[in-house]
Amino acid sequence: MAAATPTPNVMLAITEKKTNPIDLYRPLRNYISLHYSEREAQNLEDDLQTLNRHRSDIDRRSDPSLPARRDLLTSYFKSLCLVETRFPISPDPYHVNTVTFVWFDAFKPKQKASLQNIHLEKAAVLFNLAAVYSQIALSFDRGAADGRRQALHAFVGAAGAFAHLRDGAAMKAAVGGSATVDVSVECAGMLERLMLAQAQECVFENTIAKGSTHGVCAKIARQVGLYYEETLAALNVAPLSQHFEKSWIVHVQLKAALFYAEACYRHGLELHEKEEIAEEIARLRSGINALTEAKKHTKGAAAQILDAIGKLESNMNRNLERAVKENDRVYLMRVPSPNSLPPLPAFSMVKSMAMNEVLDASKEKMFASLVPDSSAKALSRYTEMVDDIIRTQAEKLQEASELTRVRLKEMELPDSILALEGNFSLPTHLKEDVEAVQISGGPSGLDAELQQLQDLRRVNQEFLVQTEELLQKEAREDSQFRSQFGMKWTRPQSSTLTKNLQDRLNRFAGNLKQAAESDGRIERSVRENSAFMSILDSRPIESALPTLARPIMSLDQNEDAVLGSLKLSLRQLETLGAQRAGLEDMLKEMKRKDDILPKLMTSTGSYDDLFKKEIAKYDHICEEIAQNIEAQEQLLLQIQAQNDDFSAIFNLEDYKASREKSYKQIEAAIAKFREIKDNINEGLKFYVTLQDAITNVKQQCSDFVMTRNIQCREMIEDVQRQVAGLSFQDNRNTSAFNGNYPSVGHQNQRPNAQQTDTRPQTPYYQPSEQPPVSGYGHAPNPYGPGPAHQPPPPYHIPQTSGASYPPPPQAHHPQASHDYGQPAYPGWRGPYYNGQAQHQQQQPASAPQPPYTAQSPYPPHQSGYYKQQ
């Protein structure tokens, strides 16, 4: 390949263009002396020397370092941008007419271009800058991650330089048709695609090295193949088809086939994991066919590419054989035709580097003093004239578009036509509200939520019954021992200790009763309004709206003619709007390309005459804008008349009234649904909160029963000693004596045989703030906090204006125990409060405050449904 060097990793680098030496110093200095002054030429001596040195270094290649070469080309290109605006280089006798740039074609060195045109010089320098970027990319070791990253960055820079050449200097250098093919727009575009392909290939290598998924690798490989396919397509058409050696086309063609097959192979691995065997077989066959076709043209191809193709083809054949066997034996799927398969997904990870900032010369100081002040002021005045034209015309275009929008809205077009065709939609705000209702389950989902209310109420009722049974069981056992031992059973009665707990349980029972009444009101509301709200279950909601229909009877049968003419007018109006957008873009594009600075700097006549001539370029666009606006005015009048006929024939006023009625019905249904939904959510929150409170009290009752059982065992031992008057050291007598009394609490626990102290025992569950009390007299109630700690009645807070039901508290008490009574039914924790359950499980393990001295865990209810009546 004459202009590309394959590397061991089988990528291409572009060689630089060659040039002939040229002296820029003397011609430019003479121009300054002639058109400005000798003193100005002396002041710019250093700039002229620097410019000439840059040109000589580019020709002689004084520094072999690639980064240094890149920096030199960048600096010289910026200098050329400054020269372009100050020194007109052309055969004109008043210009710099002794400078001729000579550059040879990079791919056919025998061809050359010789022009008195700075654009050829800029195009050639940009080409060489891109070539150096590509050479830098190949200089890195892509076997390491850092090398792949640096190579990727360099290839992206090369693509950016070629793109900059294609979009700017290449078109200007081609004026006159004497530039070489390598700096043409077509060649620059092809080389940009090639550099992007190699940059994406670096990404693919890095993806494979990181062990990414098969799907990701397939998408990236497919994009590599697409870039190579675009490059190949450009190489196969004029003017490039006869300009490059066959080895170029072979290389790019093999790379395109290789990465298409690679994408098929990786995608097949992903399909195999998903057990989509039929498509896997089709993809593998497609990739193998591509490789087989590419191998027919391998003359001049690098051995590394052929080796990679052979290995990939072997892997694909092995996977294909496996997939075919599995399909024949297990899956029995029909294998689709490769032509029926959708395109492989691709994902580009690279784009051309933006070179505007890299090549920006606005901050360079070279020749800064050379632009005449009069020229700068004249250019500013001309720019203001152009801006005024564009601003005035843009305002006219905007006013015309706004007028069209307002007039069509007044006539309700094209909404009425869409309604006739069945494509009408709700207003945006109303449609969003309906979608929100349907997403939340809609009216048809309220029954399930009502069932959740019933389930939670039942669970709370069961917990309450279990808790009451704990206290009742303990009270019965205490009463049994009291009647058995008589005056010797001196501990307090259960009823005196559990009064506060019983009061709270009674309040809970009352709350549940009131909640059941609220649930009933909700259920009645759902039943009474179900038919009214059923419109919200319509999918799509537009199916429930009235339709605009053709008249049943017509005298002249001209409905189709009226409708057709109205549609045609609307299409014409839309075309006029598109034309206005195009005219505005034309104005902006013309201003962007309107550069009269070279003319100003070389003009010897009046600036006003030059401005008049240049401004005339915008006249034809202004005339087109005026004609567009006039045509729109006439068309709007025609549409108004046609719409009046349409409204009369199709009875549009009755349809509008019916439609507005439907809108109001939907709004009212949404409001009622939200009201019921809020009440249900309030009930769910209430039951979840109450369940936590009952669970808390249940735990207190369990603790109380355990404490009383311990006291019971100790007191039995004391009574036994009093009755028998014997030492408890005899284990057999003790066991025999214990057989006369029923066991209480944990039956497998025995009293300590070493206890001989006959003094009265202190109660086990003694509050820490009370002094010890001897004997089994009426000890202070450990579950009865004093008045200062009495929590407020949970459901008796007066309702405050606008207050909503408060959120459930963050529980810090233990989870509900299933050691007493029946366990909760499976799944009793519904999805509407799983978040709270998870939150409870994530609470710190530190011991919580005693629940019977803390504030009530259930908040006061202030809603209209769940409060005391």
C-alpha cells in the first residue's frame, strides 16, 4: 500500500504529502511595504521570519519526533489562518502574486497541484496533520490498556483533522478543479471513516480485554464493521475507485467482513445463553458466508488478517455444528433465513475530535497590527447591516407562524378532523390524570384494596384476642392458687396489676369497632360510585369519548368534497410553514458564509458601493419571505370558509358540547376515585399503626405473664417451706411435694435446691425507681406509669383544620411474637406496608425505651374516616 503502513496489529497509518520548498518571507514583506509602510514591515520582521521557518521545517522534516511534528503542523495552520485574512494570494497584480504552492498527492506521488491559492496550502497542512495523528496512533503498544487508550485518542484526532479538511479547506481548494484527489471532499470523508473504524477497533480490543458481556462486544464489533463498510463504499466510487491500489480495497473489505462475522459470533454466544438456537444458527451462517465471500479476494492482504479470519471461522463452524445438533435433538426450531433477520445492533463509542478549538487562531498575536482600522470599522458596519436584515425578516417569519397557530386554534383545527377519523385525544392535563389513575389500579382495583383493609382488620382483631387470652389465662391461674392456699397466697391479684393494660386493650377494641364502621362507609361509597367511575377503566380512555360522525342523511352528498378540500388546504398551510423555516435557515447560512474582509482590505473604492453590492445578495430571500406570508394570509381566509362548511355539515357544535360533558364526567370520576383512594390509604395506615401498637402491648403482656410465673414458682416454694417446716435439701421430698400442686409457666424449670432463705422475696419485676418492698404485699404496679407518664388517649385529639392522617411512627419495639395464641396467617404483611416492615428490620439493635413508659406508638387520628365518632 503506497500511502498506508500495516502494523503488526493490522491497522493503517497515512503517509504525509510532499511539497517543494518556497520562500514566504520576501513576497509578504514586499506586500507590507507596498500596501502599508516600510516601518510596518520592519515591525513585523519577527512574524515573517517565524512563518517562513515553519514552512521550511515542514518541508525539511527537521525534527523526527511525531508529537513535535504534530505541534509544528498545528502552529503553521494557525499562522496560515492569519495570513489568509491579511495577504490576498492570487495571480491578481495587486495581490501577493509571486507565491505558488506545490503539493504532491499522498497516494500517487507523481501527481501534483500548483496553485497561487492559500487554501491548497491549508488543505495540505490539515491532511498532513491527520496523517501524523494516525502515525502516532500506530506507535503505541495496544497490548496494554494505556496503549489502547492513547491509540484511540490519536485515531479520533486523525478523524477530526480529516473532518475539518472535508468541511472547510477541501471545498475551497477544489475551486478551479486543480487540486489533487487526496485533499478532495470525497477522500477526506473516506479517511475520516477509516480512522473512526480503527478507533472503534481499539475500543473493541479493550472491551475484549476487560471481559465484557457478549452482547456489548457484539454491538461494538458491529459498529467497527459499519465504519469499514462505509469506508469500502467510498473507495468503490469515483473519484477514489481508480486512485487507490487494490490492496487498500482488499484490506478494508476483509476488515469489514471480519468484524461483521465477529459481531455475528458474539451475538450468537449471547443467543445461545438465551436458548434462542434458531436465530443463533442463522447468525452464524450469515457470518460464515461473509467470511467465505471475503476470502475470495485476499491478494495483497496482511497475513495477520487472514490468520484472524481463519481462527474466527473455525470457532464459528464449531459453534454452528453444536447449535445444529442441539436444535435437531432438543429444540426443533425453524431456522429463519438470514435475509429475514433484523440488522445486528451496533453502538458507536467514538466520534471525530472537534478541531475548532485545537486550530483556533483567534488568540494568536502574529500580524496583529496589520489590519487597517478603517477596514475593521467597515466590516463591523457591514455586519450590523446584515444583522438588521436577518432580525427584521426573522420577526416577520415568527409573527406569521404565531398567527397561523392562533387562527387554527380558534377554528379547532386539525383537532376536529382528527376526531372524525377517530384519532382524537384528551387534553394533556386530563390524559395525564387518567393515566395516573389507571397506573394506580383504577376503579377495578379498589376491591382488592378493600380486601386488604378487611385482612388487616382481621389480623388486628386476632392479635387483640390473643393478648386478652394471655391476661385471662394468667388471671385464672392466680385465682386457682389463691383459692388453694387461701391467706398464705399474699401476692397482689392480677386484676389490680393489669388494669392499665386492660384499659388500653379496651380502647383498641373500640378503635377497631369504629374503623370497621369507616370501612363500611368506604365500601358503600365504592358500590354506589362504581358505575360512575367505570369510565376510568376504559383503555384507551378515548374509547369512552363521543365521536364525531358523518351525518345520517345528506341532501347533496358533498361531505367528502368539503372534508377533502379542508385537508388539502391544511397540508398547503403546513408546507408554507416548512418553507418559512427553510428561509430562516438560508438567511443564517448566508450570513455565516458572508466574509467580505478580503474585499474590504483590497478595496480601493467607496465602502458604500461595496456594501450595496454585497447586501443585494439577501434581496431574493426577503422577497420569498414576503411572498410566503402573503400566500398564508390568502390560505387562512380560504380555510376559514371551508371550516364553516365543515362545521355545519358535521354538526360540530353538538359534538363539542357532548365532548365537554364527557370531560367534566371524567374529571368528576377522577375526583371521586382520588377521594376513595385517599380514604383507603388512610385506613391502611391506620391498621398498620394500630397493629404495631397492639404488638407492643402484647409484648408487655407477655413480659408481665413471665414475671408473674416466676413469682408464682418462688411463692409456691415459700408456701411449701411454711407448710412442711422442712429443709429443701431433700430433693425427693421436694419433688413429691411439688407433685401436689399444678405447674405454672415453664414447667421444665425447677427451683434452686440450694435456697434456704425463708425471708419474703422481693418481686422479680420491680421498677428501678421504686424502693424494695418486702413480702408479697401490694407492690407498686410495674405496668402502671404515674400520671406524668400516662400517654394521651390515642383517638381523642380534636380534629385540626386541613390536617391529614399522620404517617405511621418508626417502631422501636420488638417484632410481634408468635409464641402465644395462633400465629399470624401467611402473608399477613401486605405490600402496602412492606416498606415499614423492612424499616423495622433495619433498626439498630440497641434496647428501646420501655414501651409502657413511652408515648403512645399510634398517633392521634384526625381524619374524617378513622376517628372516634
